[in-house]
Amino acid sequence: MEPKIIFEDEWILVLDKPAGWVVNDAETVKDTPTVQAWIAKNFDFETTKERRHRAGIVHRLDKETSGILLIAKTTSVFEKLQAQFKNREVKKMYMALVHGKVDPREGEIKATVGRLPWRRDRFGVLPGGREAETVYKVDSYYTAPATLNSLPTTHYSQLTTHHTLLTLYPKTGRTHQIRIHLKYIGHPIVSDEFYAGRKTARKDRKWCPRLFLHASEISFNHPKTGEELSFRSEIPKDLKEALNNLKVSI
């Protein structure tokens, strides 16, 4: 799959990024498709010609995270959109399936995050880290994969039997923020190899092939017209199929 164009005009491009695509080019991702290279290959606008503007990519999504990505076609639009992100004027919404039954059904997570000194490729809640805030709402509760119902009861002791589908509204945009915050409250995202743990993630990936995190909606002011715009991306097929392996609970 390649990125899908949701919206395009003279100044901006809104993409639906598939899982498995890295957003920015880097020496460490030579064998992985990147959105930056795809834009440079398929478009010819002002920001594709200057490497410091990353082909106009204003923000990032993790490799396994699918969903909406905002692109600026000109340098002035790039700077205006970056300012909206910095000033927290951009509203983002994500969907995530997590381990356990999240209670209460609505809440706010405030915990400073930063890069772990002992593991530089990981992030976590750290004293003195950067301020981070995530609001959540419970969408649905689920029980263990229906495909496991025929197994002896003893097998269930090794599995998380409850899951929760959450709608998330990050108020800040720190690296891995949602993933870290959900682990922090004891509800890591399904199939998250970094923050749910390898053993748990391996079990998850038998019925959910990748990180269950999707950037489903974004709202911002058009950098030229000032009009408030909102775009939505439906949960992709692979995540829908993972949900179909679960039973809705009360």
C-alpha cells in the first residue's frame, strides 16, 4: 500500500499513511519505504526541493502507526503549520486498543516524558522530562480473542483477558507520548513491542499483526484562508480484523 491522498489544494496535502511506512528519510531506514521519498518522487512543490523542510512533512507518526499526516507545499505554509502545532492549536484524535479494562471511562494523563538515559532508543515517564498531556475516552470494552474460546481454561492464565478501545486526544506532541502514557497507567497498547513487552507483544501479534494505534482525525486552521478544516481516516482493514477476533463486553 502507498499513502492515500485525502485532500489537496495549492498549499497543503493531507495523506492517509499506511502502517509500515517511516515518515522521514534516515540512514537507518534504507530498506523501508518512507513518506518523504514518496512525496519527493511523486510531487514537485517548493518544500520538496529543500531537505530542511522534509518534503513539507509538518509532524510525524511512528512506523507502525497508520493515519493522517499533514504536508505543507510551501515554506511559508510549513512555518505557519509548525506554529499551530507549537501553540497547540492543532487538534488530533487517535484510536488505540489497550490491555485491560480502563476505568474510569474518561480521564486525563499528565506525566513528563523523555528519552531513557539507559536506553536511548526508548522513551518513558521521567522526572524533569518534557510536559505531556493526553485525554482519553473509552469507546468499547472487549474480552479475550474469540478464536481462543476452544482452548482449555489453563491457557487463559497466560493471556490478557480484557481489552479496551480508546479514543485519545493528545494535547502535546512528544515522541511516543500516547504509547508511554498508556503504559504508565498500566494499559499498554496491543502489539506494542517497545512498551507492552516482547512476550506480551508476541502473543498479541498472533491475532493483531501490528501496533493498534491509528491517527484518525486532525483539525487545524488553513494557513492561507484561516478556515477551520477537519479530516478523518477510518480504522484500516487490518485493525478492524483484529477487533473482529474479540468479543464486545460491558
